[in-house]
Amino acid sequence: MDSSQGSTQQKIVILNSHNENLVGLLHETGSTEIVVLCHGFRSNKNFEIMKNVAVAIEREGISAFRFDFSGNGYVFLSCIILNKLVFVLTLGLWCFHSFRESEGSFYYGNYNYEADDLHSVIQYFSNLNRVVTIILGHSKGGDVVLLYASKYHDIPNVINLSGRYDLKKGIGERLGEDFLERIKQQGYIDVKDGDSGYRVTEESLMDRLNTDMHEACLKIDKECRVLTVHGSGDETVPVEDAKEFAKIIPNHELQIVEGADHCYTNYQSQLVLTVMEFIKSHCEEKNDKTCN
């Protein structure tokens, strides 16, 4: 699925409540309505799902904004020093330095912090007389948009892609089954992740363990429409989590993409189709000219 053709994007920088700049890309169509897209754990606005969904929304005449949460979004730089001149090459072959495009520090938990980032984004567009009527998040971002809906009550439509229901689960796979004992002993755990890694502090781990998605979802307004999409072949977050969300969120629609894994590898078209059907149904219900 080619997500690059016909895409007009504007870089937007938004200040969050902690005076950190959040960097995003606006797919501008001129519509009043905007759909905001939220990436998952250690991901960024350029993740395949974010790009493909944003372009599909844009093609329907609706503006979409995908951004990096604080402490996320890597831009890689390479420096070659020659005759006292420094040449900076983006994505060069000799990359030795990187920085996060959005400001702030990366933290393992940070769910409510990221929900507040999302609030800053929505306020930014509201101040420009734009209307955010749909928020979408993948994986951890799915939990963030649900937490947002439970806290702020100002968004009528939420799309949760493969979010985790029980945040106490899935930790041992990343940190080791003895993670509680180890973090109590030294106060942190360093995790190797491919060519890079990250540090999990006791505070950030407790942030995740103390984030109760069940209690949060009970606080979502009954008028708020929630779509949960999940792959039946997801080995990162089991599809049973999606079914738990369906049990407790009153105005809820559940769509299972048969065979899809956590990142919808080879199932991007089915995912985008499912998401767009939900968005189009919102447009039809509201008979909103900005959706046309």
C-alpha cells in the first residue's frame, strides 16, 4: 500500500503543558474537522500505520495530524568533518548521532503524560477554530486515546487499534519475569532493543502498573463512540484484550482483523478500510459538510 502519493504535509510544532515542543505532520485538506493519530511504544509519527491511515483520511477530504509524543520521534544525523567544515547528512551511511524530534525525556510508562500531550494538541487546533472529532491510537497509543476520553470528555469518537486492556501483563516479556525484584534492588532496568535500548526506572514502571484501563474505560461518556480494532494473530497484545474493552465500554464497536499481527503486517489495507468505514459513518451521522 503506497502512502506517499498525493500527500500534502505541513510540519507543525506544538508546545505541551510542560513547555516541551511536540512535532507533527498535518495532512491539510482545508476541512474544519481534524483527526489526530497517536503512535505506540517507542514508535513515531512515521510508523506505517500512522502514514497509511493519515493518507486515507486525507483522500476523503478530512485533515489528519500525526505527531510524536514527548521524548519520541528520532531524527538521525551524520557528520563528516573535512578541512574544518562540517557537513550534516540526514540518514547518512555513517550515522553516529541521533536526537528525538519531539522534546522531553523518554519514559517507559507515561500514559497520562501522553494523554496530556494529546490534550495540548487538541487545544492547539481548537484555538485555530479547528475541531478534533476523532482521535486514533495504535498499541500504547490506543490506551492513551482511551485514557484521554475518560479524562477530558470532549471528543465524540475514539479509535483504539490493538491497545492493551491489562497493563500489568506484557511486562515480563520485555523486562524479564523477575523485573520487580531487579528494579527494587537497583532502581532501574536497562533494556536492549535491537541496536538501541532504554532505561526503565522504578517510577516509570509503577506508572504503568498503576494505570487501570478498566477503571478508566468506565468513565468514558456513553455518547462517545469507540471502535476497537485488533488482529486475531496478535502475539504482542492478545485479541482477548479487545474483547474485554468491548465488555465495559457502552458505545463500543469491535472489529477483529483475521490473521493480522500487532502491526498489521500484510493487513494494512484491511485495517485502513475498517478505520475509514467508522470515520465515514461519523460523517454520515453528523451530516457534516467538513467531512465531504
